[in-house]
Amino acid sequence: MNLPMFRPGSRAMELQSTYLNGQLLIAMPGLSGDNFSRSVVYICAHSEDGAMGLIINKQAPNLSMKELLVQLDVIPEDRQIRVSEMAGSMHVHQGGPVETGRGFVLHSSDYHLESSTLPVNADISLTATVEVLKAIADGRGPENALLALGYAGWAPGQLESEIQANGWLTAPASQEIIFQTRLEDRYDRALALLGITPALLSSEAGHA
């Protein structure tokens, strides 16, 4: 579970005002397809080299956190009942269509693993090593965490073009939406950050 594309210390970590690090992408109704329809994406890294983010409102089917921990040999099968409360209640998300066999943990910044954790901003970080899963299973992990398989990636200039083509709305992110809001409510809550209701968005999207 190593971070793709962007690593701590790279130029992609520079939080420049023209980039969308730490913000949400909200799919417009015209953005179709199974991967991104009604999706909310948290942007973990964005620079002139491209962008990388995690879809935060789609659950991976037929896979629980406990089952994943066993598959990754983080815990033995007979220990599933004794994992931490957080590990027992976490969903496994579909983070995006790229490298769906790799895991990424988006989490509060109270947890940091040297040379492995990518700080997105002052409040949220990204770690993609088995060590963070072990810490969560043992109750030593971050206060808030979201596990995703796969990620969403954009080539240089691609995300900017999709936004200009009205494929995405952008909104400031909040830990409450990412970590506390029910999965099925995150799209509507993200739109509410912009003062938009889904019905209004759909209506306007149908007009030229």
C-alpha cells in the first residue's frame, strides 16, 4: 500500500492557492458512468503534475473492514471479534477506478507515520501503508479515518478541463462530512456547503 504519484516532500505537496488540495469535488448530474456518478471526491494532491483524490461516498461491495484486515494479514482470522471499535465499524470505500487493489487511509492529522504519511492540510492526512491499518486494528490509530481501495487520478490539466466543462463543482471540505456523515448523505451535504439542493442542480443541468 504505497502512495502513487505523490510522495511526501514532492512538489505536489505544495499547497498553492491555485490548486485544490484538501477540497471536495462534487459530480454534476451530467457526469455519468459508474465510477463518478453522484460522487464526492476528496482531493489529496493537486499540482501541475496532475491530481489524485479519493471518492468518499461509495462503499466497496461485499467487503468489510474486518475481512480486509484478515486478507492483508493484519490480523489472524480468529481475532476479528477483538479488533478496535473503530476498525469494527469502518466501511471499505471505493476510492476510485485506478489501482483498485491498493488501499489508502484518509485520516485526521493526530496520526503521522514518518516517510509514509502525506499531510494534505493542517487537519487531514493520507497514509497508504499496512502500518496504519495495524494501528487502527489495535486502537492506536487516528481519531478519524476512512479506508478506500483505489483512487481517482487525473493527468496534467485534465481536472482543470473537466471543471471548466462543468463536470465538477468544488467546495471546501470538512471532517464532519468526510468522517461522520452517513455515506448516503455525503453528496447532499457537500452540495449544501454551496447552498445548492440536488433538485435545483438537476433542474439547472437540464437547461442549455
